[in-house]
Amino acid sequence: MFQEALDSLVNDVDGKYVDCTFGQGGHSRGILSLLSTKGALASFDLDELAEIEAKKIANPNFTFHKTNFKNIADHFNDNELDGILIDCGVSSPQIDEPKRGFSFMKDGPLDMRFGEQLQMSCESIVNNYPYEELVRIFKEYGEEIESKRIAREIIAKREQDRIVSTKQLSSLIENVKKIKTKKNPATKVFQALRIEVNQELDNLKICLDNAKRLLKKNGRLVVISFHSLEDRIVKNCFKIEQYLHEKDLPLINEKVQKKEFLVSSVITPDECELASNVRSRSAKMRVVTKL
């Protein structure tokens, strides 16, 4: 949905835009290619590799901020931005590098931090959180039905020896979940721990609330989510009566004027993209326009 995201975001080539999650810089480079010399792009990311990649972009109208996207309001005024892009996915280098601790497929330290400045690692959570908190995050952030059994096994294991690697944790989970499924049995727990480490959902909520006031009239917010929890937050953020859904059009002018945002229907990857990028299978894109 790369091109769809760019086409939905950029409605003024002279405008000012924000890429909230720079990652490898694909979206940022795409946005810059569409802008005129009057246009501007600011990108945000906590990751050290993202910062290194951003320094390769030699464009006077591009700026990079090594901070969490929840802080975008510190850099812009209300009604200043023409477009904001949020891609909630974890970048491939983060997943593929064992030392980052995101993957249950490769052994590495239990880290999962998006940036080195974050103090709490996955290892700290797994070895120090009480039983009740482990159950909560596995249920709330992973929607894991075996939350209690997995939490009990973690408590029992760490009393014998500290859990320090992704292989240790994934093997523990596999021993608890005997039933074979298409997804790796550790998928939901690893997702839950990553969300807790990086406070992903809270930061997304803050960023969305900021986006509402930072966008100017006709400005657009494009959000790409990768699991139901993220998509639910986006939907709920724009669910109350002051927001207008595309299916409500056309409406009389008086009714439209009472609305603040137009929310598009969900957009999903086509068969061509799914064939070339299996990680996009769960992606959903929503476009919000400020009226």
C-alpha cells in the first residue's frame, strides 16, 4: 500500500508533512519525491539505524527528529500541517536483527526496545513483573487465551534461572501451547511484550489526538495498522458523532459543516502486494481528512 499511502497523503505539493515512523525511510523518500521545492517533510523515529539512514537524505526541506512520534506537537503549531503519516509496523531490520530481540525465529537477547534511550527492556518485564501484570499484558495486548498458563510458567521458570533470551521464552511458550496452528505459538506473547516495552498503544493515542489539532483544513492523516488493537484505536478516535464517514455523503451543507473529519473506509493490500510482501497481510490503512 506504499503508493496508495502517498497518493492519499499528499494533496498539496507545496505543503508541510510529517512521517511519524521513518524506519528505513521508504515513505519519507516517496513523500519528498512528490513535493516541490516549497514543500517540507519532518520525520520522527527513536531507532538509531533510522537516524543513520535519515542522514543519507540530502534535501534542505527534510528534517529528522530522533524522538517518539507522540512528541510531534512539540515541533508544530495547531493547523500547521497538510498531512501526517503513521505506519505502525515494526521495520524489517528490527525484526531480522537477532540482537534487537524482536523475533522468536532467531535467538537473541530479550530487548525489544525501539530506541536505546528507553530504560525498560523485555527482559526486565519477563523477570520482574508480577503474575497479575503478565496476565494483563498478554490478554490486553496479545489477546492470548493461554495468558494465565504462560504467566505461571514464566514465574516458575524465572525462580529457577533468569530468562534472558528469545529462544528461552519462545520454547517456554511452545511447551505451554501444545496445539499446532499456522501462527507460531509465541506470536501473541511477543507482540504483547513489545507493545508494553515501547508503550505503543498509548503513544499512538497521544499522536492521534495531537494530529487532530495539528492538521490544517483539508489536511490528511494516513494510518497503517498491523493488528486489531491498533486499528481499533484509530476507529475509536474518530468514532464519535462529530466525525463523518464516507458512506454518509452526500449530506446537506448544514450537516456537513457540523462535522470535523471525514473517515475513509478501510484499505487493505491487493493480491500483488501480498505475493511480494507477506508481512503486509495484516495491514489496514485508514485515511482521515480534516474538514
